[in-house]
Amino acid sequence: MRRRFKSIDFFHPDKQVMLETGRPPAPLQCAMAGGTVGPLEGTPMEPLPEGKLTLDQLDRIVGLLPTADERVVVGPAAGEDAAVLDLGDRYLVVASDPITFAATEPGTYVVAVNANDVAVCGARPRWFLWTCCLPGGSADWAMAQALADQVGRACRALGVVVIGGHTEVSPGLERPILTGTMLGETDG
């Protein structure tokens, strides 16, 4: 099947990029074409407030992403906390959330939030990926161990195994930032 494309000029008179008809140019596409990245129509160029994006902003962001696949049963959308993939004989449910505000036990919380998002879709949480960014200049080995212990205890309590992730010490952070991705499965 051939797709129809049209040329769209964005903020740069001598650079153009080919996009699918009906899709606004993504900032990366603008930058790759040598254009200046500008705001989405109707979006002021001012700092966003802390917290979650509005449903309208989220819809606009998701609209810039490739999301169509025949095996995606539930994909990204406002109000959806997990994706569901059809594997034929079963469904894989995947959820990912950061923990940016928990003052105590953030390692426990990152597991619980992601496990909950998988469980509400009817799947049993099974596998967990954990990303841990520690604050540069204040993180020590005791902090890293405490967070790992929290994640480990929470996973063991749920019968979940850690299958990967990433750890680093990052400049510019005031506290640890933890992100989890939980995978679970359910019968098809």
C-alpha cells in the first residue's frame, strides 16, 4: 500500500520535510530538516506547571507518536495507564510510571504503582524493569542500597522478578528519580 505524502514548510523557508498527510510536524522532524522548532498551534511558549500534563496536552503529544500496530489492543491515550499487546495465546500488559515525589520508601512505591496499573487490566504482574537516577553530589552507597532493598522487598512480596533496568548518578537532581516498567500477562 502506498502512502500519500505532502510537503510541509515549517518556520524555515528553504527546508521542507515529507510527512504523512494530516500529521503536524514533530519537533525532531523540524530540527532534522533544519527548521526552528516552534510551539504547537495554540500552545504558548511558557514553562509548564509541575505535575501531569492536561488531557488536551497529552492528546497532542500522543498525536505526534507512531502508535498504530495490529497487535496493540490498548495503546497510549489519556486515561490509560497500561498498554495491552495481543501475543496470540495471551496478552502482555505493560505499565510504566516514574516516582518523583515520594519522600519515604520510593522504591516500594515505584513497584506498587506499576504493579497496580498492570493488575487493574486483569493481568498478573510478573516482570519489572527499574531505572534509578540518583542525585549527583548527595547520593551515597547507602542511598543506592536502601532503594534497591525497597524495590527487592516489594517485588518479592508480589512474586515479581526484576529483569533489567538502569542506574546512574545524575547532575541537577534534588532527590532520587525512580522509574519502573512492569510487565504482566493474562490468558487470551
